[in-house]
Amino acid sequence: MDYDGTGIARVYDKARTLAPEALRLWLDLVGRDAAPAPGSLIIDLGCGTGRFSEPLAERFDARVIGIDPSSKMLDQARRKLRGDRVAFETASASALPIADGAADLVFMSMVFHRFDDAAAAARECRRVLRAGGHVALRNSTRETDFPKYHFFPAIEPIVAKELPSRSRIAEHFENAGMRLSVHEIVPQVVADDWQAYAQKTSLRADSFLSRISDADFAAGMAALRAHAAEAPPGEAVTEDVDWFVFVA
């Protein structure tokens, strides 16, 4: 999907922000399963607006290069920078501007399904990683259930076509010469309650929702708001996310 041809970059952070405890959850998993040492080079591949870029740099005392093909998303990312540990570059996942064996960790968040050539992206990850380096990947898969399914049935054909299966993700990296070391399903809170979830969803900063018809989106929002009105106050909205770690 060409994000530069949409207005998603302007509202992405507001619509897709992670609560501090959710962000901490994923950083804890990176520390547990990849353990980047101080001074490591981390590639935040498909970094978008840099939601994870500076947190990764700060948590692990690391250098981070955020890479994304969308200049609009990177413009938003650069506006948020507070320090000098993070740099951003425009590039595709199949042609990374990184030297062979230079990186200690490649981190990917909700981006693997958007790569035009996932096999080439996996090979590039292996190329830029040192021996013993890691790929840490969080992504929805075809097997994952998530809240939008229940209100926007029009996304189902897109999900079926574009989301990879768990086995397919593993196959790409294993074919690239890497070993799967961790796979688990991680529940995360995406909104404190259903009202907040409906508000975030209404911004339509989602690559699937942006491609259904306006009528289908409106019908889904009506169903979601009706559910939110009946939901118990303070009921958190959660979704499951697949977590993979591969070793070079």
C-alpha cells in the first residue's frame, strides 16, 4: 500500500498509539528474546512514524536506523525525535541501505504483510545481520482474531489475501537461513474501553479499513458504536498479536 497517496500519516499516531504499558510489554519481549547489548545497531524496518524507534534506542542504549518507503510517515517520525540516537532513511525492505553483517537486531512491527516481496525482505534481514543477530517481528496473521473482524466484515477478503499465515512467516526466514527461536501469541490492550476504541477506529488509519467502501466503513462504525454504548464501563479492548524471533 502506498501511504504517501493517503492522508493516513497525519492521523496514524493518534489512531495507532500504544499505551505506555503496551509499549513496555513489547520492549520487554525484545529484551527477553533478543537482548541487544548497549551500542547495538537496531534496524526498525517499516518504522512508519517511528512509534518504536526512539523507545528502542532509549531502552537498549542503542543506535537505531528507522527505514520506511513512505516519506510522509518519515516526516512525522522526524518531527518527534528528541535525541540523536535515531536516524531515518527512505528505502524498501528488499533493498536495505545497510552494510552486510552490520546490524544486531532487525525489529518489525505490523509491517511484514505489507512487503511486496516478503521472501526478499527476509533475505535482506539475514544479509544485514551479524552472525547470531536477531529478527524480532510482531504481526497479525491469518490465524489471529482481532476486534475489527467483528464489526467490519468487508475487510475479510483483504485479510485472507494479504495477511500471511504463521507457517508462511516462519518459512520465509528459515529459507533465508535463519532459525526460529520464539513464537507466541501475545495479548495486548489496544484501548482502555470500547468508546476509546471506537474513537481511534473512526480515524480510519488502518490499511485494511482505508480500502473498504465508505458505506461498509460507515456500517461497521455504526455497529462498533452500538457495541461500545452497551459495553461495561472500563472494559479494555484487547487483541492478539503474533510474536516471532529468528536467529541468524
